[in-house]
Amino acid sequence: MGNASSMLTQYDIEEVQEHCHKLFSQQEIVSLYQRFCQLDRNAKGFISADEFLSVPEFAMNPLSQRLLKMVDGLNFKDFVAFLSAFSAKASVQQKIQLIFKVYDSDGNGKVSFNDILEVLCDLSGSFISDDQREVSQGFLPFFFL
């Protein structure tokens, strides 16, 4: 499983379904596998950061660099598990876990003031002035008391 020359077996599909808490139907898993194989240009069995950036919607996301840290080198099963957090069927807990990982930029298990500030800068990009950033630095610490 995982490279373009192989096919998914029924066992593979069921295993992936279990891994992603049955959020995707068997047909959806087959479709995701086809997309995975398209992205895995060298048929290595995993998708690199560069391959993820070939998806325009991903590349345009202001948080793409943060997400790349989470997705670089995913095999098919982990690719589906990552995508499952974006499913309408995903639990609130699954969605919160993903958001937490995005915000916890240093991976220390805590979302600090600096983590929030970095995300704010990533999201605002050039649309926020240095003065506005300074103002936000002034009020954000109150959330961390």
C-alpha cells in the first residue's frame, strides 16, 4: 500500500477505515488513494512537503508552512488520518487536536503567547502594519494570565 504501482486490497481499505475511525467510506478511501498516488509523483509511498505544495489550495493557505511540518513524509494511512480532521464527520475533539498542533509551533505541548503571535502574523501577513502588531502584542498577554 502507498505507491502508485500497487492497488488497495479490501484488507487495506478496512485497515485505513479503522485508522481514521471510519470517517470515510470505502469509496472515499479509494478516491483518496488515487489522489495520494497523484501527489506521490515518485511512487515512494509517502508525500513530501514539495508534493503537498503542488496542491494550489494548500500552497495558498497562510498556515501552509505550519501544516507542512505536520504532513511532510506521510504515508497513505497517515495521510487519510490527517485529512479526517477536516471531515464534516470528525468529532470536535479531533478538530481541536489538529488546531492545537497548528498553534503549538514549537511542539512543546503548550500554546504560548509567542505561538499565538506567530499564528497571528502568519494569518495577517502583509495586511497588518507593524503598529497593529505592536498593539496586538500589548493585549494578547492578558489571555495568558
